[in-house]
Amino acid sequence: MENKTVLVVDDEKKILELVRLYLENEGFKVITAEDGETALKKVEIHEPQIVILDIMLPKLDGWEVCRKIREKSAVPIIMLTARGEEIDRILGLELGADDYVNKPFSPRELVARVKAVLRRYNNTDKKERQRITLDNLVVDYDYHVVKINGKRIDLSPKEFELLWFLINNRNRVLSREQLLANVWDYDYYGDPRTVDTHIKRLREKLGDKCGGYIKTVWGVGYKFEVERDV
């Protein structure tokens, strides 16, 4: 994880310094921002490998910052949300966040989440490096690229991992719990509706035909259904 750049965005200086301390102790390079506008500028200038983003920010709030980042980049985003505010988590995921951590949080837990998200995003296991083609849909794990009719489709890291897992288990019914365990890690204690949110976004981005491969199995979960193997 050495030399990975993390952008931490929060308007509380004590939180910024605490998170900086723990991340730097793990070998990360840390840059910070105290408002939304500065955060967007630093994303463009420094091109961090991951962003830790608070919701309540001056100038531009975390929702708007997340949305604007997603217009141009698939950089992983971990959002900091107030404890118990379920709507915050759901909205963040709908906007393209990859994970969330409740405030107040354990700095050690946050560092563990950062490592887990980066591990998924930068998986270097050569056995998993593959390219799958299904009609006009191409999913390239090596470069984390998805194309339809030759046009690149921008997916967040979590959306890509979800699609990859579905395709590699095609024609199998997968429960929400299975998807949470395998795409969000076994130690991820998430709301099963997180899966529904990401499935919805995947279908929208893949369009009518390719999004239609993802079938809902009512009362169970989802499956990527194809008439022939790929």
C-alpha cells in the first residue's frame, strides 16, 4: 500500500489530523481538504487513489462532490456518514460511493476499509485477469474496462466488481447475502438494499439489452442469465 495517495475531506481539523496520522503510519501519502470546492480541485491536481469524503461540508456538500467526481473518475470513494442516518448511506451509494463509515468511527476501522477497497480495486491476482465477451458486451478485468459496441461504460469500482462476480457465476441464482459477502468482503456488515442500489445503477449504465442480462429472482436475489456460455 506504500505511496498510495489518499484524499481526506472533512471540515473538522481534528478528524483530518487523526485520519492523516493513522494513514501515514500505514505508508499512505495523505492530502486533505476542508470544503467541497477544494476537494474537487485536489482530485484533479493530485489524482488520488482513493477519497474519504464527509457529507457535511462547506461550499459544496459531500453529495455534490461525489456526483461531480463520478462524472469524470472511477476513483474509489468512502463516505463518512452520521450514525443511524440510513438515507445518507443509500444516497451515497446511489451517487456512486463504494463504501461508507459511520461517524463517530474507529480510525483503525477506517484504515482497514481503505485497504479493503484498494485491494478490490487493484487486485493483481493473475489468475483472475480475464476478458469476457458476450455479444456486444466486453468486460476486461485486466484494465477494469467495460465496453458496449466499442464504447466505454464508466462503472465505479464496486459496480465493476459486482458485474464481474455476476458474470463469473452466470446462470446461477445469487442471494443478496452472497453478493455482499463476495463483493463487499466477508467482514462487511451491510444492508442488503446496498446490492439492490448497485444492481439498479448497473442496469441503467449497461442499457436495455445488456442490463437485461441481470435478472431479478424474487424473494432470493439476482442472476446474470445468458442462453449460452461466454
